[in-house]
Amino acid sequence: MSLTLKQLRYFVAAANQASVSKAAQALSISQSAVTEAIKELESYLGVQLFIRQPRGMTITPEGQQFLRHAISILAEVANATRVASAGAHRVTGRLNLGVTSLTAGYVLSDVLSRYRRLNPDVDVTAVEDTAEYLEHLIIGGELDVAVMVTSNLRNAQALQSEILEVSSFRLWLPIDHPLNRQQSIALSDVADEQLIVLDVDEMEQEAVKLLSAFGKRPRIAFRTRSVEAVRSLVATGAGVALLPDLVYRPWSLEGDRIHSRDVSGTLPVVQVGLIWRRGSAISDAAREFVAVAQAQHEVKQR
Amino acid sequence: MSLTLKQLRYFVAAANQASVSKAAQALSISQSAVTEAIKELESYLGVQLFIRQPRGMTITPEGQQFLRHAISILAEVANATRVASAGAHRVTGRLNLGVTSLTAGYVLSDVLSRYRRLNPDVDVTAVEDTAEYLEHLIIGGELDVAVMVTSNLRNAQALQSEILEVSSFRLWLPIDHPLNRQQSIALSDVADEQLIVLDVDEMEQEAVKLLSAFGKRPRIAFRTRSVEAVRSLVATGAGVALLPDLVYRPWSLEGDRIHSRDVSGTLPVVQVGLIWRRGSAISDAAREFVAVAQAQHEVKQR
DNA sequence: GGTCGGTATCGGTTTTTCCGAACGAAAACC
DNA sequence: GGTTTTCGTTCGGAAAAACCGATACCGACC
């Protein structure tokens, strides 16, 4: 046999849900079908994609890497059908994008590279700034679309938005941290820890607000604007961090492992999405951008 | 039903061969299977991909556009399996590429965008120059790999090469040109025409050499370094052109139609490929580049 | 008008996919 | 410490799909 799109879809679903049965449910299909598709995929690639555990599955590093490819392929397929079905006029013109420093690396890069390949005749420019200023530029008509955290927009009534990704806060720990031995971690446990905070996109306020509920002032060990720095600091034991799952990666640049754990109780979520000006007609180039981003988003959700 | 990789493979084959039955033969499969797969694909997309003619099929503009997507998807799939099967180490380092002005737009751009996405940690630089000078830079170790016409290398013994694409010369005509009414066109017919020549990568010498065989000196109406200009000039009736099929597109920038016709007798072919220095160890980053380019090439061939 | 080169259609067969039930294994629960 | 719960896997049979070969069909070419 050879590789099948169906296998990729099932694989992505299973990876998202970290469970064969949940994936099967989401796909409205039987568990055994998913199991067999993934098994087939693994034997075809000659790589183990998941580690089966009694309580679900966790993806292997190789699986993680293949997952990126699988999502990319499915997104490409979605775009191909969309473009073909819509009719074949080439979009030209100019597109002015805005990003925040957080979304630039973790959301925009994928979408943008695909967009440029699909619409080579569009002149794309992107500026990076704070969420607040991006809103200002959108409303002023200087930007067409911005990619940013949309959970707390300041001028919601003047803006239209589309959620691309919902990501909940989780706790990052070095692999040998004492809290790792607890089955469940409460927010109050975290309040006693040294904290590494990320000083972009209001991530700091969010984390501090969470912890301040316990009366004590959070102990901030380090404040940085670089996610990579947070990872390195957490990995080497300088402290723990509360950040959206979106930016989590299991390894730091130096190769040290990082764990990400749920905190009991409901932690807030951040919504990352697109915004554009409400009311005014949106350009073809901008509409295409929204569509490309949505296609990628939908594929990931499965 | 939903879209299938198998459908894409069959479609690409049929598009390449401009024939269902030839494609079936190439795929070692029955003709009806290919017919049905393509029909299914068309009804799924809601777009007609081919115009059926008594003497084979020609691809529609929508089909042409979808073909690019299909090839891109298949190439992505090939790379995903290759990377997964090979094991998951990220390639880093630097890659110095060389291109000629012809290969930059028509060959490199696709491969390079895919390469950058697959290997974000590699620092890529590219220089554009003449084939002769690129060879010099390769031998001197200043470039790792070059993408160029490899039909007539000057220093073949010092270089290793890998063919990516073989493209034969064809005649470009405006749609209403008298020669279009002839069933077959001889080279001697062309010798009387006004010629538009492309002044890059020795395309001019090649075309002139072909026509000089008839004693007369070819009538060169225009000499330009831009393929787009050639297309526009041909479309508006300023002359005809002899160029490799690789750079043919059915429309000029202005939207005017151009025909491409075989010339009876065997016209020479140009080989476009990669070259690198023979003997010296090739870097990981360069090997990856060769592999990505090959994957794309193989997909197209089907 | 017949042949030739090609595509579309159709019944029958093979292969693939899917389901549901049974199985097994580790964690959670009492 | 045993039982229950929750998963993932395995397996036989059923449903669906892909494939094949033969045949019908259609326009160009002679």
C-alpha cells in the first residue's frame, strides 16, 4: 500500500485528541478503523508515531515532526480544492499585514508562506507591533488584516474577527521538578514557585493576574521578551512558566526537555485570530488571506 | 467521496501525457481506472480539467492551475515520507546556491520555497549569474549547488550533475499565425519567419544554430532577456520563438493566447539540472537540497 | 465509408475499508 | 487486593471502492 490522505486525516485527529477513541468519535467512525489506519501508516513510514499508553497515547518526536507535514499537506489539499472550485482568477494587489511578536513566529509564518506561494502576484508587507497599536492601524485603514491575540480586543465594535486557534494556559516545568511527581497540580502550588514571565502580548499580566488571586505577590525570577529564552530558563531549572499551549515545544534550543502540565481548575484561554476593519469592503487579497488561514485552521482541528 | 492522492497521481500522469491511455500505460493500470478517477476528481471539484478531443485530451486553464497544486501536494507527500523514514535530525548550516536567470524563475523558486520550509535552520543564499561563471564558483568551492542548463557543461569532469528536467525546443506562435493551419511544421518554415530570441542561458545560440542549417541567416526581429517580453511579442504577432517547453505558458501577461507546436524532425533538448563539485564531500544542507529537488522532479514525471 | 486512435460506459471481480464484538492490559476505584 | 473502567488492539464478516476487460462510441484520417 501507499500513503493515503485518509490516513493523514485520521493521524492528525488522533494526534490532536491524544487518543484513538476520541479521534474516532470526532470523525464519526469506529475506533478500529483509526487504529488500523495509523498502524498502516506507521509500518509504511517505518517509524513509530505514538507511544501507546494505558490511558491514551502520546505522540513521539518523530510523530510530532510528521504531524507538521501532515497538517501542511492537508492544508495544501484544502486550498487546492478551494481555489479550483472557486474559479481561477489570479489575485493581485497589495496586502498589508500586522502581527504581534508572539504570533509572528507561531502562527503567521506557516500561513504566510503558503499564501505567498498561492498568490505570487500579491505584494505582501508585514509590520510587527503591539496588539493595541495594530488595532489602531487596522481602524485607520493602514493595515488590511492583523494576526494577534483576540481574547481582549479594545475596539471590538469597530473590528471583525475570526478565531484561528484557541490555546489554554499550561504550566511549563523542567523535567526533574518536584511538582512533576504530583498527580495534579493546583494553582496554589505554582504561586510558591519562581516564575519566568514572557513580556509580550500581555502574557505577563495574564500570568500574574492568575497567581495574584492567592494574596501573595508572585515571585518573578526573570522577565524576557523571548520565548526561546523562557524555554531555556525553564529547562535549566531557573523557574516555571505559565504560557499558552500554542507556543509549547518539548525541547529547548539546547535540547533539554521541558514538560507541560495541566493545572487543576480551569485556566483561561487565549484566542489567536485575525482581525480586520468592520464595515469597509475587504480586498480580494485580504479575503484570500483569511481563507488560507481558515483552511489551515480547519485542518488542524480535526 | 473525497479527494484522494491516487486521483492526483492519475491526474498528473494524464496531464503529462495529454492522454488517458498513455497515462494508464505509464502507471501499469487499466485505462478505465484512470478515466474514472479523473471523472470523479472533476465532479468533486466541480471543474472541468480536460477538454476531451478525438485525438487525446488537452488540459483546461483550470486544469493547469490545479495541476500545479497537485504536483505541489505530491511533492510535499514525497518529502514527508522521505524525512520521516530517514530519521528526524534537523539539518543546520549554510547553503550557497547558484542559478541562471532562466532557472531562477522556472525551476528554483518551487524547490527553494519547499526547501526553506523543510529546513528552516539552514541559511540559504543564492546568486544569479551566467552558467559559465557558476561552474567556476562551484569548482572554486564558493557555491555548494547550482541550478542550470546542464546540456553543455564546460567542466563536466570536475562536476557531478543530476538531471531535473528535460525539455525540448518547441515553436511559439500567436494564435492566428498562418503556420498554425499547417498540420506539421518543418524547420525550414521557421527559417523564413521573424524571430524573437531570448538572450539568456545560450538560448539564442541554440535557436540560431538550428536555423542557420538552412543557409540563410535567421531574421531576428527582437532580442530580449525577458521571457515575459518574448511571450508578449509572440502573442501580439511580432514574430515567433524557439524555446524549451519548460518556460512555455499558454498566455502572455496581457492575457493573449500563445500556441506551442512541435516542429517535425527532432529538435534538440535542454537538460536542466543540479551540479556540484565532484569528489569533495557534500554538506548535509546540500544533500537535502538535492533530495528535495529530486522528489519534486519524480512527482512531475509520473 | 472504413479504419484508427482515442475516451466513456458497464458488469463482474478483487482489494480495501469499515464495523462490531471480543480481547488484553494498565490504571482507578472501592 | 480484587473489581471496574478505560483504552488500544485484533479478528471475522460485511460493505464499499477500485480495478479490469470488453464493448460502445466518436471524430479524424485515409
